[in-house]
Amino acid sequence: MNRLQSIGLAGWLMAAGVLGCATAPMPPSEAAMSIVRSYQNQLESRVASGHLTRAQARELLYVKLNEIQPPLPDLDQLVQFRQQVATEVDAKTLTTAQGEARLAARESEMITRWEEMAAKYAQEQRNVQRLQNEYERGYKDQKQMEQTIRTLPRLP
């Protein structure tokens, strides 16, 4: 029982975070999403200047998305959606412009969702760190107080 109590608040928070994340995919980092957004903007600039076609830019973006570690949640669903749109364009149930619009909308939605996940996760990590710092500060204060009490003269 003493061992469980010695873990403290920070330990329990970290354990809960690890156990809570065991079933859910790890969210992307804010840095990773910043890189993705920057890369996407670079690709759009290259398309606008005529250095790349829209299809080439999209292919390069998906290569970059697949490089992100840990893997982006639901990236496989986005890839499947991309394949489905390509199939519909090939079958002439969608025009190329309609397929492009649907795909661009879904990609934008997913990247925004990943950015929100990254921001939320980063905020949670900052909160855990703040709580851990508060716990450690309280622990040090308590130890210092105990030391002070030990050094006080005993009353007869």
C-alpha cells in the first residue's frame, strides 16, 4: 500500500495517460503538423508556378504524410477515399474537377483535424508537466519542512 501511495499525483497521471492511450492512436506532434502544413503550402506554390502538376503535388504530399511518426490517425481512410475518388473519376461518375474538389476538401478536413489533435495533445502534456512540477515543488517543500522540524530543539 505504501508503494502505491509513494507514486504520487504525477505518477498516477502518467500511468493514466499511458493506459488511456493504449487503445487510441498516438496523436501527431505540433511540430510534425507544422512541417506538413508548410510542405503543403510549398507544394501549392510550386503548382501555382507551374513547376508541378496538381497530381504530382498530391503524390508528394501523401509521401510526406506517410513519413510522419507515429503514423497519422486515419491516414489509411484518407488513402482509401483518394482511391475511391480516383475510381469514380475513371468510371466517369465524377468529373476530374469534382474529384479534385472532393479530395481537396477531405484532405483539408483531415489536416485540420490532425492539427487540432496535436494542439490538444500538446496542451494535455503541458498540463501534466505543470502538475508534475507542482507535485515535485510540494514534495520538496514538505521535505524541507520535515528537515526544519527535525532540527528544532526538543521541549523537555
